[in-house]
Amino acid sequence: MNFFAEKRREVMLHVEQYMLEMMGTYLKPIDTNWQPTDFLPVSTSDTFFEDIHSLRESASGLSYDLVAVLIGDTITEEALPTYESWLSMVEGVSRSEEGGWMRWNRHWTAEENRHGDLLNKYLYLSGRVDMRQMEISTQYLIADGFDIGTGHDPYRNFIYTSFQELATNISHRRVASLAKKDGDPLLSKMCGMIASDEARHAKAYKDFMSKIFEVDANEAMVAFEDMMRKKIVMPAHFLREMGLKMGQTFGHFTDAAQRLGVYTAVDYVEIMQQLIEEWKLESMRDLNEAGEKARDYIMALPSRLLRVAERMKNPTMDYKFSWIHA
């Protein structure tokens, strides 16, 4: 094992102890946690068909773009096998099933798994979706995998997950607000609960990264700079529909999100600024030359990207998704 990998392994062991102590605050007990059935019509209920009719009536008022974004969010959540296998390959994660990081990976995955289950069942019952086309996109996204530029480096991976969990929190919260506006309080409540999960998960990964900055600030800073230079790509950036090439649908999905204000270029910059403040980069001392250069780049980046984001025009709607039935 080289020095780089050995240092990462030691740091991950350090953070693992903290994670195990705090795991109960980042994840909820399974027996008392919400489950998809808590929100959806119950098939054993005498009012099952009436409840489905009510759900379909509310869903009929959702805008085209909102349905498109909701489907894209659902497919992203459903690609969980990719994310679980990716996290298990991070440097410094013991492959032992009894290891702390593998325990985190399983429990985090189990909590996330409810999101796709809930949204998928809602979309199935809504009558708005060509489920076979959506299922094809989901299978493609899992089969195609993803390349997010982190490699097996835990620092880059935790920077990515910190950023991404914040982004999904914003997306689900905004969908919740728009669903309420469009007259679907059930969908609004569902997305609000998912957003709450994502906020807890974001706090976990941000805290893990804070611990890394405490013990290996220079390498953590360089990793952060590298991820910002590459830009944080979304987990669904390979999204496609049947008959299209890998990633061809993703741009249309993000256009819809941008039009609605569900997730925008400005949000990207604000998340970056939040992480800079959360990890207290400006006040960090005793950095070496590489660390200082990395920090200078990071600190100057939000204002530069914000100017670009503010000049961006909202994309016009000129695309029909194969997923949407009506």
C-alpha cells in the first residue's frame, strides 16, 4: 500500500469512529421510520379504489414539466444499486460485512431505498405515466452506471455526497412546493418527507468531511478544488430513453428543472458557498503551498460562477418525454 492510500485508510478509520457514535442522529430507527405505505392507498382497505381515484384527480393538475422532473427524480432514486456498489469501493472502506463503513453503507442505502419505492408507486397510480418507458430508463441508468470523477478516493467521494445530498434536498423541497401549488397535497407531503431524509444525509456527509479537514486539511482542500474544477455532475447524468444514446435525455430533464426553478445554476453556486462556510475554509491555518492555491481557487469560484449563472436564459420547452402519458 502506498503512502497516499495508507494516509487515506488512517483518516477513514478516524472518521469511522465518529460516524459510529453519531449514526443514530443521521439515520432513523427502522421500526419507527416512515414507509411508502404510510402515504399511499392501502390495497387491503375498503376505500382503496376511492383513494386511488382521489390520487389520480390531484395528479391530473400537475404541470407537464413537474411530471417530467418527478419522473427523472424517481429514476435517479431507483438507481440505488449503483450508488451502494460505488460507496463500497471507496479507499479505506473495509470490505468486511461487520466493518463500520459497510454498516453505514447498508443502512444509508436502506433508508434511501424508500424514496424510489414511494415515488414509483405514486407515479404508477397517478395515471400520468407510461410506466414501461420509465422502467426502461431506470434499467438503462443502472446498467450504464456513472462516472462522477471521484475514483476510489474517500475525500472526493464525501465532497460529492455532501454536495449531492444538498442538491436532492433542494430538488425534492421545490417539487413539494410546486405540487402543493398545483393542487396535490399528498405529493407535496411525500416529497417533503424525502427532502427531510436528504437533509439528514447531507449533514452526515458534511460532518464526515469536516472531520477529514481537521486531520488532513491540505489533501482535503486539493480534493475539493479538483471536484470544483471538474464540476459536480448529477447521478443521473447518463439518463436516456429507449432508442436514445447514453445521457441524451439528461439535458431535457435538467431543462425542465431549470424552467420550474426546481434546481438551477444559482442553486449549484449557493451549495458550493454553503460548503465553503460549513467547512470553514477561509479561516483554515497552516496550509502548505498546494493547499493555499487550492483554497484561493475555491474561494474565488462562487462569485465567478454566479455571474455566469445570472446570465443564463431559461430553456424553452421543445421536448416531449416518452415517459409521460398525459
